[in-house]
Amino acid sequence: MRNRAVSDLAIVSDLRRATGRFPRDARLAELIRELTAGNRTFARLWVSGTVAALALAAHTGRTYAPAS
């Protein structure tokens, strides 16, 4: 289960960073809307605002506070 949680967090974190880099990307915005509407885990992680330090998280299995 820990690997699944780390993978889920990694995906959401990557997408959050992508929306920061490409704020006007309509296809990316639509993907986020679809995932938020159709996946409770994604929606919960997305709303949390978490962007994890993924390289370290992948090795330790720990997640970190949202970046400011």
C-alpha cells in the first residue's frame, strides 16, 4: 500500500507542478477537472495542495509538507 500512496502522490505532485509551469494549457486543465471529478483519491490529494519532494519520498516512503 505504501508504494501505491507514494505513486499517487507523485502523479498529483507532477501534475501540480505542470499546472504551475503551463497555467494556460487548456488540455491540462481539462485533465485535472476530469481526474478531480472521477477519482476520489486524486481529488483529495489535489485539494491538499501537496507538492512532495519526490526523489526522497520514493526512497524513504515518507511524504513532505507542501512547498511554499
